[in-house]
Amino acid sequence: MASQDKSEGQPARRDFLELAGGMFAAVGGAATLWPLIQQMNPDASALALASTEVDIAPIKEGQAITVMWRGKPVFIRNRTKEEIAKAKAVPMDELRDTSARNDALPEKATASDENRTKAGKENWLVLVGICTHLGCIPKGQAVVDSRGDFGGYFCPCHGSHYDTAGRIRKGPAPQNLEVPPYEFVSDTKIKIG
Amino acid sequence: MRIVDATLCGVLARALLAAGIGLAGLSAGHASEDGAEIHRQHWHFSGLFGRFDQAQLQRGYQVYKDVCASCHSMRLLSFRNLAEKGGPAFPEEGVRALAATFQIEDGPNDSGKMFKRAGVPSDRFPSPFANDQQARAANNGALPPDLSLMAKARGVENEAPFYLVPFHWVRDILTSYQEGGPDYIYAVLTGYGEAPKDMKMPDGAPLKMAEGMNFNHAFPGYQIAMPPPLSDKLVKYSDGSPATLKQYAEDVAAFLMWAAEPKLEQRKSMGISVLIYLLVTCVLMFIAKRRIWARVPH
Amino acid sequence: MANHESSFKPTTGFGRWMDQRLPVARLAHDSFVSFPTPRNLGYLWTFGGILTFCLMVQIVTGIVLAMHYVASPTGAFDSVEHIMRDVNYGWLIRYVHAVGGSMFFFAVYVHMFRGLYYGSYKAPREVLWILGVIIFLVMMATAFMGYSLPWGQMSFWAVTVITNFFSALDSIIPGIGTAIMQWLRGGFAVTGVTLNRFFSLHYLLPFVLAGVVGLHVWALHVAGQNNPTGLDIKSDSDSVPMHPYATMKDLFALAVFAVVFAWFVFFAPNFLGDPINYVEANPLQTPPHIVPEWYFLPFYAILRAIPNKLLGVLAMFGSIAILAFLPWLDTSRVRSAKYRPTYRVFFWLFVVACLALGYLGAKPPEGAYVFWARVFTIYYFAFFMLILPLLGILETPKRMPGSITEAVLGKGGAGQIKGAAAASEKR
């Protein structure tokens, strides 16, 4: 149909009109599609809970609490001096995963104890409590829990052992426990996320 | 003109004519709800290009917080909504500080008890009462309704005779009248007074005021359990707006409209873009259709 | 499809391969590209395409809403407000779905009145028409259940009132009506159990609808479209290929329809609804006026016009069921009202009656409103059961043209068309 009319004498104008019309329709189509895609993204009420402030004053040395952040458990532990020393003494080449897995640091940062905690607050260990193997919640927060062979955390699902800085040492998990983005808004309060 | 296009244009022309008659032949917005008198007000946010007056919304929130919140909950709103675009748009820091002045119930804690803590922006507005029964007990058996959707949950009914009603509809559609709720709220808040001696109900029976009820010109049945909540000089405005009952009523009605429809501004501005796009599409489609049909006799 | 030679020629190797195994492209071509369409169709024939668009819009927005909606009596109302306030573009999707329901019914009523005026229900399109009645019924069921989902005051009480209808059957067989009512509700009263099953069915029925629409379009393509003269296509000069003639006209009409749709969505989204549905459902408090959505009002008026509960219910369902018998109730040999001057008068009176019943359906059932509702209900049934059967026998139709071509172009029309076709072939 269009090809028959080309010899009529205005092929350029018709092509331009068809092109312009097509682009116009495409813009309209994309604009219609966008809300349908965007509505599946986290909504305003989910984004509002993207940060959580936690009062850490009641956590004594050697104690730990678990809070929810973005639907995930977060371990907050006030480490003892022995736990800190044990973590610092581990050489890098003994670690399966040498990445710090700290959301505040670049990917390449190594998994030293300094990179897993905040400067001047190294007794505070804040970790996302989800095993990097298949997603179970490791044991080690409660006083009665087994803490595995390295004194940190132990995942009962498939036997992953984490050390006192939350780094994977034995078992099937491939990565260290994730350190979420957090900061000290005061000496007794941290904001996660 | 081809027959079919003439028909379409004819239909459109007749519709516009009817609209014109309707718009011309009507008084300036006088409607009633079950016999009560509700006048149409001028709102900053009405019409295609209407948007909220940010200062008005801020004053309206102040009225809600200082006067209404002692009895009326607004459980669908969170403090963070007050900082959103298209609303009162209070600064984030201010909203955080405001939220912290409220004690919000949370828990249970590790000993199993519920406790109170300072509010955060993601918290909902707290209710003045723990539940409906407590609200009724504190208000002589009447339940102060939640105000989150009040501006959309009320409207203005049309009592005009049947031959005028279609013109009213056309007028309301063309002017995009959606402010029945705020008109009603304003009418109720400013409608208190002494019951006239010979006041009649819509069915002709004389009005009998019940014990503890207050006369109101706009409320269905003319008696409302809520005593007049507003009076001149009740709330001190910091922006110099008049501290009058009418001003409070207008500001809080506008605030309630935002509370019920926080996306009003986005909706209307998107609507303008969509309408322009579609009208251009109509023109393009019409030209294309004409061109194609010009090839054959029809 | 039944009568035409397929002129489709696959242009690619893959096209030829598929054509021998599952000729979908051929089917699409024969049905929607080369399909002979009467050349005199007016804009009233664009509403079929518009209705398809409406169905797709409702399904897409509905599926998206269902990602966020919670079908429990404690969660439903709040989940809808969550969609309106927090979900990205949730307010837009919700308003499109709500206004879309009304637009769907507006289009279906125009489509049905077009059929009534031009005799599109007459032989050989009886099955097509009956499929349409089924579509209309499924639409009503879907809309009714969809309206219950926000669990506002009107949602709850409309379900209570409508499910109560079935208890009217108790006067035929004691207990049967109540049993059916409790079976529908899943309890003695309307509760979250009712809401949950309505959500499930509301999700299901649009796909049933899509299937029936497929049958409807198939039946249409067997007989071909009707047209304003009511005459069949007799020769090539009577018709044009559907693409691009009808398709471009449909797209233009759709764009105009979209303008009206967009106006309501963006500037008057709550105009067609009832404010009381923004109050959460309260089983202990009945709203002062229980009113269905506008598209149900005529049937609601018929229901209330009859003082007896059972007869009122039967009249209401009967007013829809009687449509299915229309092809046999109308005895006229002439299809189109264009050539039936007497029928035209009664037709427009019928339109007035439907509009009046719609108006009366929203009014309280007292005084003059009841009287006029009865008058128009009587006319409604008389139109189908008395006027149409008699008119076919008694009416003298106007002289009809010999063909569509003659109607459009006059006696020399066929020559004009041949000339135009030859001219375009020269290019």
C-alpha cells in the first residue's frame, strides 16, 4: 500500500510522517509501560524503613542483640577483648574469602578486622545475620548457642563456621557475613542503612 | 464532509451546546445534602491547574494538630508524609523533631510488655484513643471518625429537578468538580449556630434538638454530637494569616483534602501531559484516517 | 472466514514453514487485514475495538493491583489506601482500573444500543448476539465482585443486598433461597470469607470473558459485520479490506475514547463513584442510601419497581435475560432502523426509558419516583414482548437501496469504485 503510493511524488514527506508518528507512538507506549514496571519497585513505606536506629547502650561487653533491618536480621555484638584479639591474629591467607564484604568500603578491601569494624569502635561487630551459603540464620547470638570451631557463628543448616569477625572459615558458605552500611550517630546509638 | 465525520462532529457540537446551556443556566454552585445547605467554595487546588497552597496546608496541619487531634485520629498518615512534595512539605529535620515529640507505643519488649518510645518519621500519626470503645466512652457515646479520608468520604448531593440534573453533571465533569468533600467540611465547621425557631426537617416535620446535640446548618439531620470545635483566635498562625474561624475552617479543609489525596498535584500535572499527548494523537490519527479513506469513494 | 478465499502469501521462509504447521499469521491476516468490511460503517462500529482495549486495560491494571492488594476484611481497605499512597504510581493504576470499569460499561451500552438500532442481532447473527449477552452478564458479575474488594461501606452493603436476593427463592421452595445465599456468602452474613472468594472469582472471570470474546469475534467473522443499511455484502464494491480502512478508523476512535478516559482518571476520578465507599465497611451501620454503581442503576430501578420481593428479583434478571430472545422477538424482515420509521420512535423511547430508569435507580424508592419507575419498567418489557413482535408485522418499512454501494454512492456507485480501483492500480 505504501509502496504503491511512493511514485505519487511525496515519498520523503510520507516517510517523515510515518517515522515521526511511529516515534510519537513509541514515546507514548514507553510512558504507559513505565508505571507498570516501576510499581513493582519498593514503595514509599518500604523505603521509609530503609534506615533503623538502634540504642546500643544496654549491650554490655560479651552481649549481643539481633534487630530487624529491611526485613533481615542484623547481629550487633559487643565483643570481648579475647574475641577481638583472636580476630586480629588471623593471617589473610588462612581466610577463604579475603574481601571485607563491608558495604561502606570498596569491593577490593581485604577482610582484616579493622575493615570489618569502625575505627575507634572495634568492639562493636555489626553483621547481617544471613548465612552466605543458602540463607539460614547462623547460631551464636544467644548465650546457649554453639559458636562453632572458631568462636564466632555456626550455621546448623549445612555446617558453616564463622570466626569472631564473622568471616567464613569452614563449611560450604563462600563469603564472609555481610557488614551492612551503618554509622555511629552517637556513642550509644547506631544508624543502620 | 463525509456522512460519518459529519455525524461525529454533529454529536460533539450538540454536546458542547448542551454544556454551554448547562453552564450558562445555572446559579453559582448551590447544592444540598439531604436538605442541608452546602455552598461551593473557591479552592486553590480545584480545576485542571489547581495545586495545593503549601502555606495553607501547613496552617491546616497546625489546626488539626492543635484542635482536632485530641479526638480525631488520622491513622493512614505517617509523619514522613508531612515532608513529601505536593503536600505541606515541612523540612525533613522539622518532621523528625516533630515525630520525636510524640510517644508511640511499641513492643512487646523482652519482658513481654508494651512500651512507649519517641516517634520517628516512619511512624503513623498516633490515635488519641486506644480503640473505638474508649473513644465513645470519652465522647458521650459518639465516635469521632478518623479524618484520613474525610475529604473524599463526603460529598454534595444534587437535589435539582431531573431535567436540570444532566446539565449539572456536564458542568461538573467539564469543570472537574471534585471538591464536594472540602465544601461539606467547610460548611459543617462554619455551620454552627442557634437553631431557628421554625426549623423544619426535609419531610416537613419540625426539628427537635436532642439532649447534648448541637445545631448545625450543614450536617445531615441538622444535629451533630461534636460541639463547635473552632472559634476566632483559637490558633495562632505564625505567617500572619487571619486568626478567624472561617480561615481555620478553610485551612483545615484544604489540609484534609491533601490528607485524603496526597497525590493530587502529581495526578493533575501528569493529566495535563497525558491530555496533550492524546489530543495530538487524535489529530494525527484523524489525518491518517482521512488520507487513507481519501483513496476510495465512500 | 467461512466464505472467503484466503489471499495470504507468507513472505519469509519461516513464514512458509509456520503456515504449514500452525497458520496463525494466515488467520490474523484473513480476520483482521484482508477481511471484507462494509465501506459504510459509522463510528458506532468502532466500539468493538474500544471494548477489546478496555478489557486489556482492566486485565493489566488488575493484575498489577493484585500484587499489592490484601483480600482480608482487616487488610483490604488499608491495602487499597497503601496502593493509593505508597505504591509507585499506585494511585494511577487504581484510578485507571476504577474509571476503566465505568468506561467499559459505557462502551458496552453504546455497542449494545447500536446492535438494537441496526438489527445486528438478526439472522444469521443470533449466536453472535447471545454470546454478547453472555459477555454482558459476565461483565456485570465481574464488576459487582470487583466493587466489593475495597471493602468500603458501599462494597459491603451492596454485597449484602445483592446476595440477599437469593433468599427470595424461599417463597418457591422453603429454605432453598437461604441455602443458596449462605453457600454464596460462605456464612450467615457477608464476611471475609465472602471477600476472599470474590477476589478469586474477580481474578478468574476476565479470562473467561476473554474466551467468550474470542467466540464472539469468531461468530462475527462468520457472518461478517452488519452495517447502517442492514444489507449484506453482495459484491466487492460493497466492502473495503479491514486494514487499513477500519483499523485506522478504530484507532482514531480509540484515541478520542482515550481522551475521555484520561479526563476522568486525571481530573474527575471520583465523579462516577460514591463517597461513602471511602468509609471502611461497618457491618453494624447501614449507609443512608444504598446505591449501586451507575451502570447497574436501570436494573436496580426495575428491581425496586415491583413490590413483591421474588417478582422484583425475577424481573431484574428477566430484564437482562430477555435480551437473549431478541432475535426471535423482533419479527421484522428489515434489519436496520434506518428504513423502519415507526420502530425508530419506539427505539428512542426505549433509550429514554433506560436513561430514566438509571436516574430513578439512584433515587429513594418513594412517592413519584416509584410511579415513574413502574411506568418505565412496563415500557421496558413491553418494548421487547409487545412492540417488537407486533411492529414487524404491522410496520411498513421505507424503500431500501439495492446494495451498500448504492446506498453510499448512488446508482452509479459501482462504476465510481471500479474507476478508483483502476486508477490506484495504475500507480
